[in-house]
Amino acid sequence: MNEERKILLVEDDPEHAHVITRYLRKADRRGNKISLVKTLAEAKDALTNDSFDAILLDLSLPDSPIHNTLQQMVQLNPVAPLIVLTSINDLEFATAAVQQGAQDYLVKSELNTEALDRSIRYAIERKHAQMQLEDYATQLKESNRHLENFAHTLAHEIRSPLTVISGCLQMIEHSHAKKLEAELGELLGDSLMAVRGISELVETLLEFSQANAQQLAFKPVDLEAIFFHVYALLRPLINEASAVVTHDPLPEIYGNEIQLRQLLLNLINNALKYRGDEDPRVHVGCTDHSDNWTIYVSDNGRGISANDQQRIFDAFTRLDVTPGISGVGIGLAFCKRIVELHEGKIWVESEPGKGSTFFVSVPKRAPNEIAS
Ligand code: ADP
């Protein structure tokens, strides 16, 4: 690329400005058009009236305290790459500058034509790549939103005809049970089962697509109370499987009650469903870390191989198609979504044949962040 580069130099020290301008002119293969300003206010004017390929910024300016200049410039100019010029040869300072949005950092005493030229070129490239990534992320979010809307509409539209089909099939089954030939009865039974399967899928899809949309109330939630609620819901399954479900004292955490209940329900339900040879033993525990709680659900079930441990959190992934084990492969994807909405993480550790432990780590919140 041989086109002219427009560079804004923000530097109040005339001597430094002179040296830097000289270096920039020497690196003038492409033609650097340099605009020199001495204050933040002048920089603001220049950015309002013109666009630049790169900005060289001295942080100590007469109208801006040193720790404020970068932040203000990032706000004024989200587009052009920023290179901070400073006399402070301090690595921590450099890292902080880059974290606050600068593309690079140059120590004035180490400047020369090549270093300056290289830094500008890299800063332009880096900023370009960063903006492209931000673009992709926005497009991805947008397309996910469309997909969610689509899934929601589809599930919603399918629900009514499905209810009609299921109702009709049930009526035929009830009113003509005795008159139906055995083969026809069997076909009817199979159809009803298939319709029930699709209904389950549709309901789960609807819940899944609504998880984001609901403007969820977040408040302190008693996880132990949620555990007892879930235990009561699963009692028939627990009894039927001769399972033992135990728990540690569980904390109050900050979140959405309905979603946290769904999360625990899915995890304990899976621990009971994907059992091994022995009667299920499930434990819900909690570890207190300084900034977060890690809640875990461990079982002595069939376990999950290392290869599958990531992908089970993707929607519609089912490792197990054992007849009689119901599910549509969306429970863990739902758990992941819930945990992400709580700004947490979910992962599994497991050994096939021995059992699995699902971990959920969620941040603790300071009382002043707790909404009433
Ligand atoms: P579903 O239970 O509807 O299949 P999930 O998303 O809840 O969907 O789980 C995805 C898959 O992960 C399951 O089909 C099963 O193979 C595996 N899985 C989930 N939980 C466990 C567990 N506790 N032990 C062993 N396998 C599990």
C-alpha cells in the first residue's frame, strides 16, 4: 500500500514534536501527511473535521491529566488506531494503555524512524483486524437473534396443529379402542408416541428461545430452597430408580429463580437418567471461592468420554439413544444458556463407567449490586 497516510500528532512539547515529525518525514515512502496539535481540545477539533489513519498521542497535555488523556481520546475517536507516546519506560503502563484501547506504545527516548514506521503500520493492521472481528461478532449476534426468532416462531406455529393431531389420535384411540384391529391399534400407539416426542421438542424449543427474551428478574435466591423444590419434583423418579440424592448446605446466590431451578432440575434429572449399573447416587455440592460459588452435581452414572464432554452442551446432541430414556438433547444447551445469562461457566469432568460431575461457577455479587 503506497497511498498517503494521514497522521495526527498530539504533542505539546515543541522539541519532541520536532523530532517525531522529522522521523515521520524520513519514513515518508508512502507520504505521511502530519497534522500537529498541542492540546486535547485541538485534537477534538481535528478529529471532528478530518479523519486519520493513525494517531500518535502524548499523554501529558496541558488541558488533560495524564491518566485521563487516553480514555478521552478513545471516546473521541473509536476508529483510528492510537499509539501512545510517553517518556515513562514502564511495562505496566504499556499494558494498561493497550488494555484501555491503544494499539501500541512507544517510549520517546527509544524512538527512531524504523520503530515509528513499523509501529504505525502494525497499529493500522491491528486496528483493522480488531474492527473486522467486532463486525463479525455483531453479525453473529444478529444472525443468532434471527435464528432464535425463527426457532421461536416455528415452534409456536407448530404447536397448534400438533395439539389438534394429538387430540384426534387420542379420540380415535379412546372411542374405537375395542373395534380397532390389533395392527391398527399399534400404528395408532406409535403415532401418538411420535406426536408426544415432537410436542416435547416444541415445548423445550419454546422455553429455550424464550430464555434470553424474558427480562429476567435477578435477586438473591436461596439455592437450598430450590434444591428441595427440585427434589420434590423429581421424587417419583428418585423413588423409581432407588436413588439417593444428597446435598451440601447451599448458599444464597444472585440470579433468576426460575432459571436456576431449571438448571438444577436438568442436571439432577440427567444424573438420574444416565445411570450406570448401580443405583444412582447423586450429590449436589458447593465450593466457596473468593469471587464466585462453584455448584456441582456429581453422579455415579455411566460417565461421558473426554471426546464428548464439550459437545454435549451443544443443542440436539444426544450421546445416548437408549430406548426408554426420553430427551431431545437440549437440556444441557439450556443449562449453558442459563449459566451464561448469570455470567458464569459450566463444564463437566467425567470418567466413563464411573460417573460425572457437572460444575457451575457463578460470580458472587456485592450487596450494593443486588437489585431489590
Ligand atoms: P437429553 O438428556 O435430552 O438427551 P441433554 O442436553 O440434557 O439432553 O444431554 C445431552 C447428552 O449428554 C445426553 O443425551 C447424554 O448422552 C449426555 N449426558 C447428560 N448428562 C449426563 C450424565 N449425568 N451422565 C452421562 N451422560 C450425560
